[in-house]
Amino acid sequence: MEYNFKSIEAKWRKHWAEQKTFKPEANSAKPKYYVLDMFPYPSGAGLHVGHPLGYIASDIYARYKRLKGFNVLHPMGYDAFGLPAEQYAIQTGQHPAITTETNISRYREQLDKIGFSFDWDREVRTCEPNYYKWTQWIFKQIFNSWYCTEEDKAKPIDSLVARFKAEGNLLIKAVSDEVASFTAKEWSAKTKKQQEEVLLSYRLAFRSETLVNWCAELGTVLANDEIKDGLSERGGHPVEQKKMMQWSLRITAYAQRLIDDLNALDWTEAIKEQQRNWIGRSQGASIRFEVVSDELALDEKLDIEVFTTRPDTIFGVSYMTLAPEHEFVARITTDDYKIAVSDYINKTKKRSERDRMSDVKTVSGQFTGAYVIHPFTGDKIPVWIGDYVLASYGTGAVMAVPAHDTRDFAFANHYNLPMLQVISGGNLPTESHDGKEGELLNSSFLNGLQVKEATATIIAKIEEKGIGKGKIQYRLRDAIFSRQRYWGEPFPIYYEEGLPKTMEDKDLPLKLPAVEKYLPTKTGEPPLARAENWKTKEGFDFETNTMPGWAGSSWYFLRYMDANNKGEFVSKEAESYWKNVDLYIGGSEHATGHLLYSRFWMKFLYDLGFVSEQEPFKKMINQGMILGRSNFVYRIKDTNKFVSHGLKDQHETTAIHVDVNMVENDVLDLEKFRSWRAEYKDAEFILEEHNYKCGAEVEKMSKSKFNVVSPDLIVEKYGADTLRMYEMFLGPLEQFKPWNTNGISGVNNFLRKFWRLFHNDKGDLCVSEEKPSIEELKILHKTIKKVQEDVEGFSFNTSVSTFMVCVNELTNQKCNKREVLEPLVLLMCSYAPHISEELWMLLGHKQGVSYQSFPIFKPSVLIESSHNYPVSFNGKMRFKVEYSLELSKEELEKQILAHEKTIHYLNGVNPKKIIIVPKKIINIVL
RNA sequence: GCUCGAGUGGUGGAAUUGGUAGACACGUCAGACUUAAAAUCUGAUGAACAUUAGUUCGUGCGGGUUCAAGUCCCGCCUCGAGUACCA
């Protein structure tokens, strides 16, 4: 029988689905292992060949872990809320749920063809009411919590109320908005409404006026990454900065824990570093400067607070800069400067924050006429405004030290402001001296100290004087949590007298209402305001915003543990068994989004005792994107003649993208090309070596470049096992690489060779029961060892090569011994599961290969070869050894000494000791 | 600018703790089988000289450590990714 992948693969897919082969055991005594892929957004375009890359890798690992005796959870689902389906709904009126459903079935169909070992009974979809019921429920918990900085954890809001009743808020240490202090008595005296307002400043989900990117045309707030050059990425509509009432989550409360706990994670340093930078911890001090301005009344006292990471340079301060939006600007600007200042503010308003950021070189600013008093020298320091200072970071004000900060330096040079060096070294006045090395000078009591000592000294002094304190500032902002969209989770919130209230658990899920149109209302309210009864239902006034895309994806990994639970988001037993994800595979583009929010939610749920781990993803592998490889034909100018790539320089040509599906190994299928488009029907070709060779270039996969390769076509032509192995063979998992079908025949050949090992020339099964030779066992053991190492180290590409070598060698040996072939099938079954199942069955096993446990081989050593190293170094000598059957240590020593080359190079010196180190090297101490 | 990663044949890529650089595959060339082609199989394939054994040079560039460097150290160059007026 020939290797007929079509019937084999169809048969086993059906078998696995029917037998529910990949359902994890309930109440298992086995150790657990949770392998998860980042779930996809089901887009209308379907899967291309790049999507399954990570899924294949995780599937290999999941199957491998099952063989190793683990109880493996390996689920899949869909991140199904999102903008494309909503946009489609706006254009066509089709409900996003229908679009989503269609796309999901297409995805499922494509996924099913690749032979993944997902447990589909646990599928989750974020847009299903049964799922988002729990997203809403978690939101409720966040809303009903506050963050206690004493215990450094989130706690139920009731505990805060109890303390307010007992002691007021004077001693409460919490992450909150600015709240006026009150006593227990004053608390009790407040009305219900006033109390609610106070609590809102403490809740971890809160409402506030926030500056957002508002796109009027789309009728929604946009995230920074949804804007390109001041226009919306989708549609190219103008975007403006606007203050809007928005829901936010107090992720900043977790900033330090989010940084600290990164250390223990087995993620790439790059991703961890990205998160650290995003959170952006800087240590420094906040310092208050007293304002002197003609505008202030005589008895009016006003301080400007600045944040600086370099309090040690305080004696070098020569001016101060406020962000143009700083709240004090209008109050302190003197009459003489009012016009200039307001002109300047108007000018900067026109430039979006993004423009300001991208245009770093232009220095601009304006003096306000006001001064502040230097707290140590008593000097009058001019106050400027400048758009290089951002209102949204720190206090929106900086103390400028031009001698030791590049930006202050540029500003001071431009406006001719004074500059004083206070730290030795550097190339002043050519450039500023930003480094933290050197000795303090011109700094009164700090003179002679090193930067580090000076920093500590000055902070102590500042605190002593009561003008500020040491402070840690984070770049991370609270996460804006509302979107003016239809296709997202409704908030379980209604309003009474303008105050938000949560719905009862029993009334969840609050389902998305039907609307006749998916656009915002004429008055600019979100689409949900169009729903009948939404604003008036039984006197309720529901929140019309919906949650952002990342809400549902911040906890989905927990739902898989117990996907069909109707009474809880996850049961205590399921959670305490599966705990968290052992291996997470997905792209690195979510470093500062999904991966950060998930960690935040997990920590929150941990604080409230709902889960037992603080981190959702223990180990993560980031697979690289698969790029497209575009093909070109070269049309000779003004003709319908096409010249092969190698000869194109002889003519004047234009390169034209051709569909890569008409090209194989860069050779164009002329017939397909002629029938591709009417204009090419009569195309003529200038060939080289009887073929038309196309040019090629690596680009992102896109429809317009005709370089999208669907996995379906590959499966159709070569089978799923070939696709799986080829995607792994392509190169290291983490690397960005172009899709290139050129090498796929090699992998396909290998699978056919593998098949032939078990069959004779006539195609009949032919497996011998004879004992294998030492040579044959060595081939097998070498392969087992190498493949195991590769899988554990995620070097899937090299283990494909290892299999190839093994099969080549066994073919050369004409080895068809059962004792060799059986373990090989087991080893192969995570990579190429269909063919392995079939062969396993042909070998006479009743139970499928997916139920087997991996044989543990302990390959021992046999001196096989040595290098020509001289003996005269370090007293150590190293030998390369290969694997064979077990040997005792004594035998091993004997073999080493008996080895011809060893004796030669030992030069008659007797070794004192032979050290057998792990892996393959033996050290001989002379 | 900063952070991280990477530079190896015609191509994708291997290379263990520093230990025979180029595994494996594609491509190319030659051969076998065929009326022929396809498919399959076998062999060759870093470069230069010698064309027989062999010799020399070779992992982005320049130094260094070492018996031994793709791998470690110092100084550069190039490319990719992320981030950016964060005080």
C-alpha cells in the first residue's frame, strides 16, 4: 500500500473527534500540564499559512507531554469581539454575531484539517453571553474593590466602608484619587450619595474625565496604536484630543508588583524588558517651588510641584518649565505675557501629542513672566512653558538643569538661558553632561560628594525642610476601559442619580440589546443608546459604553479550566488543579497589551482569593511572523511578452506581482498564468532552460500582493503531516521568516521514506521481529536523545532534521526491525500524528499511539571517537562519545584506556581520574 | 537616541560546556531506470590551487585570550524588532 495521506488523515481525524482522545482526564493523579495558544480573532480572510505556526508548535509540545505521562490541557477558542465585524455591520446592517459565527466556522474547518489535539469541548468565545457573563462578573469584583497599600493588595470595598465608619480616611493608605480627609463622624454625616462619590475615588474601576483620542467620524475613542499620522488607521478620519467621561481600571496600583514578578517568569528578556519600560519606574523626588508672580494676591501662596530623577542637580536649576496645559499657567502668567502665552498655547494645541512626540528637534517655549524661589539658594527662577514637557507625566512641570539634561540644554541654548555645571566631567558647554558619574560642585553643602551620596543627602534635606519627598514615578497610566462601540461586553452598570450601581449577579449576563443601526446616535452617544428600553428599562439607566477588546482576553485562560461551568467563572477544584498556563505560545506584539492586562487581572483575582497563582503564564515562547514571498513576472515594455527572471536585464521590463499559487519552485505555470486574467490570454514568454523563472521578494502576506498561501492548499496537496513538519522545518520558531514552498517536497519525501521503512517493494507491510544490531540501536538511541532535547528546548526545526537523518540511516541499513521502528513511531507521533497512528495500528496495536507513554531510554556511553587534542593543557582532556547500550563505570574506563587514539594522545601518562560529566563529554584528569 | 535580537555556502538553516564549521533540506550538476518524460534511486556540490593522495583560505570588519574561537573578551560596521521629549 502506498502512503495515502488523504485517507489516513481523514480517518484519524474522525477517530480522534469521536473518541475524544484529547480530553484531559478528570480527577487525574497524573501531573498537569497546560499548553495554550493565544486565541485568534476570527477575521473574514480565514487562516493563512502563518497562523498555524504557533499552534503546530504547541500541539507538538502538548502531544509530547501526554506521551511523557502528563495530563494535558490544550484548548482553543476565539477572541470574538472586535472592530472588523462591527464595521461590516455598519456597512451592511448584518449583525456582528452572524459575521463572527460565519468566520468562526471557517476557522474551525481550516484548523480541523491540520490535526490539532485540541479539546474542543472547552472552546470559548468571548462574545457568547455564557462567557461574557463572567467578564461582567469580574468587572463587578474590580468595581467593588480598593487597593490597600499597607497590605499591598486589593480588598473588598466593604472593608473600606467599615474603616471609614470606624476611623474616617486619615490613616487609610490606598491607591486613590485625591480625596479630602474626613473623620468617622464626618463620614456618617455624609449623604448616601456623597459617600458613594467618595468610594468612587477608591474603587479599582472608576469613572473620570480623561483626555482621549476621539474620532468623530467613527464615533469612538481610539487607542494610540489605532492612529497613524493624526488620522484614524481605519478610514483615515481626523482624530482630536477630547476630555470625556471614561471608565478606567487602576492598573497603576499594581505597577510595582507587575515589575517585580517578571523576574520569576520564563519569558524572553526582550518581552520582560518591554513591560518594564512600559511600566517605566523612575526613582527620584518631588519638590515644591514657591511661585512669585505679580498676578498672585499678596497673601496667596502657590507652590509648583516638580518630579525629578536628579534631585542631586538641584543647584544647577536655572529655570522651570511647565506643560502648556498645566493648571497654573493662567494663574501665574503676568499681564505683559498673557497674549504671548495664549498664542503659544493655541499653537501647541493644534499639534497633536503624536506630532509633538515625532517632532523632537524643534525647540519651542514661552516665558510666563512669573518666577519661583529656589528652595536652597533663594534665587528667583523664571517659569517658562514649553511643549517638550508633557502634562500627562509626573506633575507636568520640570525643574530645568541645562548643564545635565539634553532637552533642558537644547531649550536653554535656544532661549539663551543661564547654565551652571554642578557635576564634574563631561564636555560642557558643547553638550550636556547627563551621566550619573562625577563629583558635585557649585552646590553648597553637596560639594565634593559623589552623585549617589548627593542624591541621598539632598532627598533627606528636602524632606527635612518639608518641601517634598523621595518618590517613585511610573510611566504606566490607568487603563481606559470604555469604548463607544456596539460589539463588546456591556457593562453590568446602571445609573441612579448619576451614580453607577452594579447589577445583581442573578441578572447577569446583561445581554447586548438589538439595535437597528450600529452607528453612534446623532447626539454622539454610543450605539447602545439606540436600543429600546436600554436607557429606561424599569427606571434603570444603563451604561451605554462597552468594554474594550482586551476585557474578554484578560481571563480566558482561566475559563478553559472549567469552560462549561454555569455557576462560577471557574470551579475551585478545576482552578486548584490546573492553576495557570505552563506554556503559552503566541506573538510578541501583545507585550504591553494583552500580556500586561492578563497579569493585572490574575493578580487582582489572586488578591481576592479567587485564584491560587499570581501569574497567568509561567513560560512563554513567541513565535515569529511568517512573511509572504511574492513572485514577479517581467513584462517587456509595451508588449504582452514576458521575460524570464534571469534574462530580464536584456530588456526594459516592469515587474508584476503574480499569484504565488501559480508558481512552483519559482517556475511559472504558463497555462495557469494565461487563464488567470483575460489580458494575459495571449501572453508570450521568453524562457530560460525551458522554464519561465519568476523573481521573488519577501513582503508581508497580503491579498493585494498575491502572496497569501492558505494551509488548505498545502494539506490538499501534501497532507497535514507534511504541512506540520514543514512549518517546523522552515527555521527557528521565534524567528521571522518568509514562507517558501520550495523545500516542502523534501519533507514530503521524508514521510514517504518513513512509510517505506515499514513496507516492502510491493507495498505490503513488512516488519521483522529480529533483534536489532548494535548499529541499528545506536541510530535509534541517538535519535531519541536528540529529539527529546530538541522538543524540550523548542528547537523543532532541528528535530525534523534528526528524523530525516535517522530514516536515511535506517534505510541504508535496510532495517525493518520492530524493536527499532516502534519507538520511532512513538517519537514521531507528536510531529506527524496521522501517519504515526496509522503505522502504530499496522504494527498491530489496538490502542492508538496517542494513548502511549514514551519509553525512557537512558543512553549510556561508548567511546566512539576523540579529537586530536594534545595532552599538555590544564591536565584535562575531552572526548566526544556516542550512545550505545549501558556500560558500567568500570567498563567505561576500560574502554577509554583501550581506545587506540586515547592511548596515542595520553602518551603513556596514566589518568588519575576519569570524570563523567552529564551530556557527552568525558574529562580525563591527568 | 535607548533596549533587545541577528549577521555562517547559490538558498532556508545545523554546530553540545570553546573541541573535525557547513548537519538536514532546497537548488544545481552527473549517473541509473525509462522509447521518452514525470516519479524514484545513486553520487558530487564553501572557495582557490593540485585534479591522485593533497594544500591553502574560509562563519560581517579589526584586534585579543587559548593547544583550540562561529562560540569568550575589547573596539567597530550592517540589518531587523520594540520604544521614544517619561524630566
